[in-house]
Amino acid sequence: MPAKNADPLDDPLLYIGVANATERLARRKLLRYCHRHGASIEQLREAVREDKLATLPLEFALTSPRRYTLTAISRESGVPAPYLRAMLLALGHPNPKPRERRYSDEDLRAARAFAVFLAAGLPREELLEVARVVGQSMAQAAAAIRLFIGSALIQPGDSEHELGMRYVAAVEQLAPQLMPVLEHQLRIHLREQATRDVIGRTEREAGSLSNTREVGVCFADLSGFTRLGERVPVEQVGALGARMAELCMEVAQPPVELVKTIGDGGMFVCADVDALLDAACALAQSVEQEGEQLPAMRAGVAFGPAVVRLGDWFGATVNRASHIVDIAKPRTIVADGAAREHSTRVLAWKRTRRRSLRGIVGRSPPLYRLDLPAGGGS
């Protein structure tokens, strides 16, 4: 039985993996820091077991004092507790236990913002959907930032204490600079997308924006990328996918919109088919200029009605474009008849033999192929 005045940080389980006295001293300094900031002995043991002790100080650097229960936040903000719980879960917060003091002053400010949104008459269910998108997007951004900063700051021979304190210093210095950047980018994207909204007589009379639009949809990817992934290290595959994402973003100039990147490619939409084809050709040229680093590109294009919802596009036109790219050969753009008809350019389209498109019921539409020479020009 441990002595009454025994230091809890003398627990042998907290020093698993320590190789020498120097490492033990560094481990103890880090344990002392975390314990002083509120980490329990069991939390410290778990961090040691999972080899996460060096990053544990970040939790304290990024967390304000948790003083409120969900009920208290609800009472202070005026947002009903069931809806507040749903909003916080949508944003990525863990589900709180009954009477758990999990929330901080920042959470209370967020809840009061929800109250303003509701008071302004914003629909509750749609607001929840937006919260889910924001939560997912922020999780992706945080993952990218965490990996970048974590890799940039670690140095050969670091002790756990040195690395942990360097992470804390970086957060305290860089986090305040990051917030204005994120706010600025949100304003830019809102502005750019607002300029593309069509608000005509139909929308004004209906009292709502239409989610259905006539657009061209293009899926572009790297031919043979899946097979390549079976032959090269996973780190190299990830680097190639990241490079392709960069190229997709570079060619997506207004009015062309990059909806999302998907592994080795991207999805683009634009009401102007010529602009969409220009972007696809520019992307193919950029891929060619990468040389043997990237496999050749291919693309599938369709035109027709599509529904935009929460930043993504849905409908038969989207499905058709995604399946057309599957049958396209390297260095070609394959388009359906509607996309070809909506292009005003004189291009060397060649009608292809009818092919069944996976997942498309009924007779396959006529398809047309545009061959891209080496260099990607149209």
C-alpha cells in the first residue's frame, strides 16, 4: 500500500518505455506539467500506454475551463437543450454525459449565436445540415493543419517534454493568427458563390432559391491510378493524389467551380460548357507537364439538371458524368450529347460506340470523344 504522502507521479506505469535517467527526468517534467493543468493519473497512464504523452499538453492549450453542463448552456442561451445537443453533435462535439460539466465560455458564445440564427427565422433542420458540413470541413482542416504543424516542429532527438512544450508554444503563437485567415476565406467563398446565384422572377415569386440548375458536370481523374496504388508505397500514392488536387484547384477559375477532390481527381461544375471543357483541357495539360510523375488524365462530361445541396451536387446528370469517366481512355474527354450540343466551340468530337454505363438504367446515351494530344491541348 503506497505511503500517505507518496507522489502519484512515482507510479511505475507512468515510466513505461523510458530508457535512461535523462528520459525519465524529461518524462517526469512533462507529467508534472500535465498533472498541474488538470490531467488525472489515469489520463496520464492512458497517454503513456498509447504513446500520446507529448501531445497531451495541446489539450490544455486549446481548452478553456469547462464549467457548464448542457442544461446550463441551454438555459443561458435560450436554445432548447435537445436542439442544442443536436447542433453540437453535428459540429463534432462528443455527446455529453448527464450533468457533465463539459462546456466552456466559448461554447456558451456559440450557443448564443445559434439563438440569434433561430431568432432570425432560419429553418432548424437546414441549420443542422449546415452545421454538419461545417463540422466535417473543420475536422478536415484541423487534420491537415495538425499533420503539417506536427511534422514541421518535431526535431531529431527531441525528448517528450521538449516536443510537448514546443507544440504548446506554437499553438499559443499561431492559433490567434489562424482565426482571421479562416474568417477571411469564409467571406471570400461566400462572396464568390453569391455572385453565381441566380435569383429571377421564379425564385422571387416562390420566395426561395431553386436548388435545381442546368449545369455541365465534369469528373476528371488519373487513368490507372488504382493499379498504381498496388505497386508503389502508400506515401507516394498520397503525394500523387495531393498533387492532383493542387492541379484541380489551379484550373478551377470562375465560372468553373471545383466541387470536391476525390482521391486522384476532381469534380467540376459550370453552366458554361466551353469554360468547363477549357478547364478539363488545362488540367490535362498540367498533368502532362508533370511528366512520368503522374499517369495520364481522362475526363467525363455531362450536361443537364442537377441539384445543389450543402455544397455538393446530385442527380442523374452527376451520376452520368461519374460513370462516363470510368469508360474514358487516357488523354480523352468523353461527353454526352447534351454537353456536346451546349459547346459553341468547333472541336474534333468523334462519336463513340454505345457503351453501357454502370448504374445507368435504360439505353445508354450517345457519347462523343475528344482526343487530347500529348501536352493536353484541345
